[in-house]
Amino acid sequence: MKLMNFSRKNSPALVRLGCAFGDTCFDITKAIGDDLLEFPRVVFTIEEVLQVKDGLSLLEDQLRGLERSSGGIQSYLFDAADVLFRAPITHPQKLIGIGLNYKDHAEEIKAQPPKQPLLFGMYANAIIGPNQAIIIPPMSRQIDYEAELAVVIARRARHVAVENALDYIAGYTIVNDVSARDLQFADGQWVRAKSFDTFAPMGPYLVTKASLRDADGLTIELKLNGKTMQSSNTRNLIFKVPDLVSYISQIMTLEVGDVIATGTPGGVGFVRNPQVFMKPGDVVEIEIEGIGVLRNSVAAFD
């Protein structure tokens, strides 16, 4: 199931919850409000669904039933072109990045694969949705792209075994882990380089675990102005999704709605010869099999 946060173009301030039904989208918030769907309360975002005990499973079961039925739902359907997609998760308690987690990326920078996951922190201020602009800050001249599969946590996780890790996952989305390379290398660590507003585009959907299971074997591709820059597969992850959830839960308690960006494959801009960095007017698109396309423009700081 593909869940989405969206706004109608005629009322952009009002965020609603929806899902993809084939080539159309379905307004879940309206359906719950009209009692077409039975749910403990009206919800307007994916994060609100995750806060309801077993809410995601309850919603998925009912939506599958509606998808098989064509009667009585036409007034809840709309064309995706008529809405503004929002980030599927906007206020995670934790947004955790994983460094050097693709074999092809380790090879391109001539680094030994890490023996354990390399963790770093990002922040919710950086999150933007699809079709919103990545803003180049005056402080940096080397803004790089990073296509990443992201994991969303469904329930509180502490000291989770690898074999049980999938039980704690709500689903998956796409994150562009934008990085100011000149600041990253000047600082010798990653906080400043990855913390600017707009540096974590996310979306367009949260695809539930029931659809993608452990998200292994998915093609992942990034295009800059239509040119393919990154092309790989999640089977090239050094530490797989269950490994990451288990490992991180040994260090910190993962809370509902937390997001783990699992790392980027080879093809990043700073490694290329000549180097490629994003500039105002660019369009960057990330596609992950089974999830969709996250598209963002690039703009100068105003």
C-alpha cells in the first residue's frame, strides 16, 4: 500500500492523508470522516496513523477491501496531478543517516567497507516534500546529491534481534541526503554539511512493509537534469535493513515515526571527474523500485 500526505492545490495549508489506487489517489481523511472507513479517530497524516495502536494494519486491511470494490468510492478519488504531495514523515524524533553503506560507493572512494554501521544524525528542519526546492545556502559551493532508501519505524524498538527487526518497520520511502561537501570535508564530520533547511527531501509515498518486506533487491536510480548519475540496487547494501534496525536499537530507542536513511550508492558528484555539484535551476529525480519518483528542483538562497 502506498500512503501519502497531500494538500489540494486550492487549499495548500490543509494536509490530508491519502493512498494510491492504481493511477488515482484516494482521500483517506474524508473516508474516515464520512464513516466509509472505520478508524478510532480522523487522521490527517501518516504520523497520526502510526500513533494509533495497530492503526496501520487496520487501515491497510480496510483499504484492500475498498480497492477490490468499485462501488461508492468515486467521490473520494482524485488525480495525483491535482494535489501537492507532502513529505510522508515531517517531524520524526530521530532522522538517522548511515554512511558508506553501499559496496559500489565504498569502491568508488577506494575505502574499506565498514565493519559496523556508521551512524550520523540529521534533523527534521531539513525535511521537505516532493517538488519543493532544495535551497543552496550561501555558506557552500559544493552541494551534492545522495539517493537513499529510507526506513520508517512503526513501534518502539529497543534491543531488537535481527530476526525480529521487520516487526518494527512501518514501511519505506525515498530520501535525498543532500550534502555540502566543502563543509563536510572542512569540518571532518557531517553535522553542518547535512543540517541546512531543505537538505532532506522525502517522498513521495510511504510504501508499507506488507508491499516491500525487507526492501532487498530494489533498483535505485538518481537523475540530474535527466542524466543518470546513480544506478544501483539495494542488494548492494553492506548492512541490510534488518541489520540496521537491530544495530541502532542496541544504541538508542527507536520511536514511532523515526526515519533511517540507509546510505547512498556509487555515482555521487564529488567523486566524479570532473566533479558534479547541484546548481540553481537543476532538477534532481530519485526513483526506487516499488516506491516511486522523488523529484525536486534546486534554487539559490533568496
